[in-house]
Amino acid sequence: MTTCPPVGGVPLACPGGLARAFAFLGKRWNGMIIGTLASGPAGFAELSRALPGISESVLSDRLGELARVDLVSRTVREGPPLGVSYQLTERGAALLPALQALSRWADENLPATTTTGGC
């Protein structure tokens, strides 16, 4: 747990797991990439089109980061033409119920605004 300065004499605490989850999933695009891959495997160009506003270099960085923590797998398809496909691993798919609950909560409680893309 992360302890914050006391408020009204009672120290507040944030569970360490929650802090780690939001530090990672709150990083721009990570959650949206996972949400997009919920529909199934996709190639790099498909992901780029599905996430308007993300640059190719950032998409590449985020996919690498997601693969390093075993949330996304990268598969090279033999050609011709050669291709690369990304899909959720079992660990990545385990996040989907939490992301779907967050999405429902946002739909019910946050005003609709222009976003950086859908998933």
C-alpha cells in the first residue's frame, strides 16, 4: 500500500496493486490498445487505423511494452507478403472484464467528450 499524508488525522492509503495498474494502464494508449485487441488479432496497420491520433512510433513502443509484460503477443506471418499480427495473451484477456466495467462506468458517469479514438 502507498500511504498518503493524513487527512483529518487519518492516513489515507492506496493499494499498491491499484497504483501499479493505473501507472501502467493509465499510460496513454495502453488501455486502448488492449481494448481494441479485444475484438481479435490485428496487424499493425489495422491497429493504427483503429486508434486515430497515435503515431506509428508510439504504437510500436506501446506494443513492445505490452508484449514485454506478456499482455500482447506478436506473431510473424510468413509471406509473401510477410505480416505481423498482435493479439491478447491469456494475461491480456484477463484484463477485459475490468476494462469493460470501466467503460460502462465512464458511459454512465462521465460526460461525452471528444476522445483520441475508440476501441
